[in-house]
Amino acid sequence: MEKFQTLRSGVVPLPIENVDTDQIIPARFLKATTREGFGSNLFADWRYTADGQPKPDFVLNDARYQGHQILLAGKNFGCGSSREHAAWALYDAGFRVVVSSYFADIFRGNALNTGLLPLQASDEVLQGLFAVVAQDPQAALTVDLQAQTLTVPDWTEAIHFELDPYKKECLINGYDDIDFLISQEAAITAFEQQQSWVF
Amino acid sequence: MAKTLFDKIWDAHVVREVAGGLTVFYIDRHLIHEVTSPQAFDELTARGLTLRRPGQIVATADHNVPTRHQDQPIQDPLSRSQVDKLTENCARFGVELYGLGHQYQGIVHVIGPELGITQPGLTMVCGDSHTSTHGAFGTIAFGIGTSQVTQVMASQCLLLDKPKRMRITLDGALRPGVTAKDLILYMISQLGTGGATGYFVEYAGSAIRGLSMEGRMTVCNMSIEMGARGGLIAPDATTFDYLAGRRFAPQGENWDRAVAYWQTLYSDEDAVFDAELQFDASAIQPMITYGTNPGMGIPLAANIPVLNGGSEATSFDKSLRYMGFQPGESLLGKEINYVFIGSCTNSRIEDLRTVAAYVRGKQKAAHVEAIIVPGSKQVEQQAIAEGLDKVLAEAGFELREPGCSACLAMNDDKIPAGAYCVSTSNRNFEGRQGPGARTLLASPLVAAITAVEGRLVDITQYLN
């Protein structure tokens, strides 16, 4: 996993609520057996017509937002399927942060395991951010993971966001859970020896 | 101290607590399938790791498989390569595989319970969000991403923060035509798709107690559709009767010891939940969804709501535009072209019996394509043994071979763009059943009646 420390980037606004993982990456694209290459099919059915042409009214096809690495989305982002491919697709398409007022549980975990930061803001902040981007599509936000702050142009105070301290360390250092879990070998073996509920 | 059912099982599986409130949490059973496992096996290999407990993993091929001619090679090269990769990985790593052609093959959440792999008090995971299904047995079961699949493969553990506990109590006798599917669609319509995010939900009350195991699985299956990590129902005589004699259920003395333990798995009377909800089950009517998330459900005979502004308005309008519906209109009389009976929500023998009992001696409407995809080879064989295949065929329904099929349309079973499908599956997301497909979620009974009538009707008028 790549390290994440700070990011200054423009935003791609997607003011839709309950964006499900079938929209992020439709099931028919899940047939690959590697992690790479899902980015070109990110939001495939919103982004392309049936014959593969870009739909001009979808935000990812809007020239003003090209290259922006922060996705700003309505509440309950990532609901539905457990497919980690959704987080891989966002990452592969260049996104490093998704801002929403809350995330579906499995998506949040998958994002963190992919090196994609799910940044949870209040509903009020989220609506404020949509307004900022509507006014200036090039507005650049700064995410400082160590400080757990989101800085917005013309806002007097940076926004604080919550993140599990362990997960924060993992992102900053590019670690994942496997190394940690393997280091717990002795405790896991001891635990297995006293199991009493498997018959 | 008084404990909830969830706490009892959770606490028994804590290997250790680590700094920051996270838990090293032990997983007893791991189910895998072809879509979310290949990258996990590759990651293991890349790190020079191996499976810690291959005997605690069971594999099947379900998401990608065709539902016709399963005895022949899979035509789609990508699907075939994914299924082949699963076969190779299972052989290489020593995992039991119930692949295509095996007598136990089927949808991962159907075969776990019917083989007795799913048992009360266990922890189970699978790289699939509908792993919540297994909670019907009083099991902590939840879906995980592929990175977590790798973690469980390597360590038999996950690093988790403990979810909050919610209890939903449903008391009251069910009205005629109301089934487990209607109960869960109703609950999701009340909570919304994110209403239980962060929670594990225990379902309780007389209406839940009165359900068969198949019905309980339908309820727990769709817990994820209200955002819950999982659902749980305390095991009881219904659970034990279902499990007795199953292939991997405890036998002999072990069975008696198991039942004695399982009988301790309930929420203590004074246990405290983080959230409690109560619903009157006798007021619930046959349900259907009209929109593009499972929370957009209404009684079949009611009108689509009218929304007055708010942050949801954009999403609501987009959803109705996709479905071709208007706010405030009734769904009754809408012509339906496809009926899909299947998926890990409703593809068990009881579901097939419900459909067969209604359509016996009737004919599906000429313009409807009605397919039934059993959840497993065992369900298929049972249906044939009971003669349900003939009843269904005579009514014009096509009984296919087992798999996930048109629930997520990874195989050839797709609904065409713009067409309406009444589906017993779990998600009505845009494009879920094929690009442009319009899905209305409902019970197997509603699906059967719709297939015969060829349009949406108030089913309460059609019951004996």
C-alpha cells in the first residue's frame, strides 16, 4: 500500500446520495483476477453510453474536473456489495480521498485497506463543500492526515476529521493489517487451543 | 453482567484487544467464491504466505456460472478463467471446493446452511456482503473485502472495531400473503439504506420466532441493505431441527453437547442495546420497491411517495427517472416482462414450493419471461424429487441450474435495458440486473402472482 500523508487537490463533485458499489464498478467488470485496471470502468454506466461514448453530462467527463483527486459525494457512499474492486477502481482512476457525510461500513474498510482515505464530514460541511466547488470548480482542498484536517479556501478554520489512530498510522506508513495479524501468531495459536464452541 | 446474543459470541472470539480499541477477532469458518478470492490468493503468494487453516475454508463457484448447460465448458472466456482460477487455487492450497458439477455446488449462502457448515455461536466471513444470511442461525457472519479475505487466509483473524448493537422486535401475526421478504423490505423502508450503519442487528419477537429457517435467512440476508454489518436471530428448536442430520452438523454425543451450548445463545433479559426498535408485524403488507435502492419500498397497493425538497430530492428524482415512474402514482396495473426467482435471498426449497403451490394448474402470462434459479444443486434435486420441476414447467416457468444469475447479472442472465423485472433478489440498484434494467424487489409469492397476471396486482385479492 502506498503512503498517504498530505494531499492538495481539486474536487470532483457528485451530489448523489447512497452511491452503491454497483455504480462505482458494475458487476460485469469484476471478472478480472488482478487488482489493476478497474479505473477505466469507474462509474461505467453513468460515464459511458451503451456504445462506450462518454456522456457529456457526467462529472467525470467534465473537463473542469480532470485530474482532481478528491471525490465529494452525498451521504452513505459505497453502500451495497463488499467488492473491494470499488475502492480499487477509485484509486486506479486517481482518487486518493472520498469526502462524504458517512460511508457504508465495508466500503470504509476496503478504502482504508487500499490506501484511499474515506474522509467523513458533517452534513453541513458536506453541503458547504458542494457550494464551494459550485462557485469555483478549481477550488483546491488540502488534506493533512497527520493533523487530521481538511483546509478549504476562504474558510477561516480547517475542518477536523476523525480517524482510527491505528488506521491513520497504517495510511501514513503504507502498512496493512496482514503484517500486524501475522505478528499475533502466538496469541492466535493459544486462542485456538482453548476453543470450546466448535463441535 | 447481562449480555446480548451478539456480545456473547463476540466476546468468545476476541483473541486480544489492541491499542486504539481494535480487536484481533477469530474467524471459525471462511467461505470463498471465484470473484473476490483470486487477488487474495495472489497476495498470499506474493508475500510468501500460506493458508493458516485450510480446513476452515469452503469454496464454491456461484457468481459467474451459467445457469444452463453447466456440464459444458463456460462460454464466456473471462468467467471461465475466473472459475478455473478458483479451481487451481483450491487444488494448490488444499481447499475443499464444491465447484460446477459437484452435488453440493450452489450459492455460497445457500450451501453453508444446508450442509450444516453454518452453526450457532460461530463466526463466519465471506468476500460477499450477503454473508449476513448466516446470522439466522445465531452466528456472527459478515461480508469482507478482498484484503480481509487475505487476512483471514493468513491469520484466521481480522482486526476489527466492535459494532454497536441494535435490536428490532417484530411482534404480531402476519397477514395472509405476507412473508419474511415483506418483513425485511418493510424494515429497510423504515430505516433507509444507511439506517443501521455501524450496527449488528438482532431480530426478535413473535413474528421472527414464527419464521422457518428459510424465512429467517431471508431476513438476515438483507440486513446489509439497511447498512448493518450483519443480522442475528437467537437459535431455538427451529434452528436445531433444521441442522439435525446435516452433512457437517455435529453428530451423536457432539450433537448433544452442541445443543446444550447453543441453548445458552440468547440476549439476557436485562441486556442493553445501543438502539431498540419495535414494529407491529400484523400491520405489514406485501411489499415492493419502486426505486433504485432497497430502502425505496412501499406496500404493493400503496402509491409512490411524493418528496418535498431536502437533500434527498436529487437522488429521488434521478431514481424515479431511471425507473420510468412518477411521484404519487400507483404501481398496480404496470406491465411486467420479466420475473426472476432466485438469489441468496430467495432461492431455497421453501421459496420454490411457494411459487409452485401458487402456479400449479395456472399459466404465466404470454409476454412474461419467468426464470427460477435454485440456490444449489441440493435445492434443485429436492425440487425435482418433489415434482416441482414439472409443475413449474407446465406453468411456463423455466427452472435453471444453480448460481447467483440475474441477481447481479455477471453471467448471461441479464434483463434488457428499460425492461421491468419483478425479482426476489436483494438489490434494485441501477443496472444491477443488466445495464438499464429496472428491478422491483418482492417476495417469491408476489413474483409468482405477477408472472401469472403479467402486471402488478394487489395480491391480497388473489389468495385462496
